[in-house]
Amino acid sequence: MSRFIAPRPNRPKAKVATAGARKKSAPTRAPGVAAKGLAPAGLRADGHDRLLVALGERVRSLRARRGLTRKAVALAAGVSERHLANLEYGTGNASILILQQVARALQCPLAELVGDVSTSSPEWLLIRELLETRSEADLRRARIALGELFGTRADAGRGRRIALIGLRGAGKSTLGQMLADDLEFPFVELSREIEKFAGCTIAEIHDLYGTNAYRRYERRALEEAIQIYPEVVIATPGGIVSDAATFNQLLAHCTTVWLKANPEDHMLRVAAQGDVRPIAASGEAMDDLKRILAGRLSFYAKADLSFDTSGQPLEQAFQGLRARVRAAIGLPA
């Protein structure tokens, strides 16, 4: 307890200090005016909330498009799974270094993660202004026109290269081989070609060299298939849409067919292929599958054709696919 000291005679009375630190009274401000260096309170809360929610949505979208679980991204980024979950749901306020680590784990530039890359130059802004209210059909025409302008125009012989896209378990390998036999075209399983390029399995490529190296092998395998085969049926990996350059090559040089199925059929077919992991953790795996599909849906929808294989026996699905493809490339049924 502090001791009271009486003032000495003939001297001014000393001010008695309190036990705590001396406080200065805050200057009076008009209502709604923030302290120096701070935005108004309402703007701070709302603006920050909107920013964090938008950031979380981009993280979830990029993770789903690449087919990565939250645990895998957290491990690659060196952050806790809980920290990443908070970031995805807009409740985490991550440092710029953490965001850089997450961007690396998602194989994307930091600018793509935190904001709109089209604000980087006046020309980007003008182009965005022209396109942002256009329909999907208009945007498709714009993309094709830009491809023709810059040398990635559609290949005149693309009609007889059939590329099957979609999630694992949609039937790309089985139906692709049957379709190739029917058309008397070669059949290329792109995953096997990737393994030939790398000299190891897909899993080993990811473990030893990482996702970026896998995407490079994937692009090389596709480019070689396009160069070698004027007529071919190609079964592509489900994540080929994750790399924009590779997917553009596919769209420009092949007639693309999106094989669709409901999530339950995807799971059962993957299990039938000998992979029991989805069944072992079916609830979590099903949620992951739905998130991946949601993240890739708009990219798969760029295909020239789509065909739903859900609930159909194999022969029935093949006959339906055969009829659609033959009609698309101008062959009799």
C-alpha cells in the first residue's frame, strides 16, 4: 500500500499520483469521425468481415478445384488445420506470411488468393469492364476469339480427338476404351502416359516432386498425344481442369466430353476399382468429393458435350455415349 506524504510547509501542494498509469483525456470528436489512422467503426467491421469472407471463399474454391483436403493444405502450408478452417470461414485474420504459405500449398500466386489480379493494370481493368456482365456464351466466344488472335486457335482436326473429362469414377477409362474400339481409334490413358514421362507412379510424382512437377508432366503428355494422334480417344485425369494452360490446350485440340455421375456412384465405382479409402471414411470422403465437384463444375461445363452415366448399366451408358459422340463428329450411328 502506498504511503501518504503530507505536503511540506511553504511549498506548493504536490499532486497525488494514482497507483495506475496517468491517463490523458481523449480529444472530443464529432460523431462518426474515427480516431487518426482508423476507419469509422462500422466500416472497419463490415469491410474487414467482407474481406475475410471473400478471402475464405477463394481459399475454399482453390482447394476444391485442386482436389485437396483441408488437412493436406494445412500440412503443406505448415499451419494447423484449425487455423486454415478459421481462414476459410472468414473468422481468421492471417498474417501475410501465412497467406503466402497457403498460396504455395494451393499452387497459386498470392495475388490470386487475396484479390483480383485484373486490377494490376489499366488494360486489365478495361477488359474486365467489357466482360464482367457478359453471359457464359459471350465469354466463350471471347475466349475463342482471343485464342485465334494469339495463336491458340482451335485445331481444325480437333473433331476426331475425343477427350473424356470428369471426376474419378465417372467411367472415363472403361467407356473410353469401349468408345475407342467402336470408332477404331487409338485409346490413350493420360495418367499412364504421365507415369511413362516421369518414370514413376502418380503417387510417387506427388511425393517426390510435388504438384507443380505433376502438372508439367501432365501438360507434356497431353501435348505429345495431340501431336502424335489425329484420331484418338483420351481419358484425362480428373484434375486436368486445375491447370488453365493445359485445359486450354485440351479445349483447343480435342472434342471434349464431360462424363458426369452423382457423388454416390463416383464413390461406389472408385471402391470397385480397389480403393477402399473412401468407404473407410465415407462421410468425410463424400463431403470432400462434393466440394471438389463444386470447385470444378464450371470448368467441366466448358466441354463440348456432357453425358450423365448415373444409374445406368455399362452397356446402356456406352450406347448412349456412342450415339452422342458419333453425332458430334459426323459419323453414322
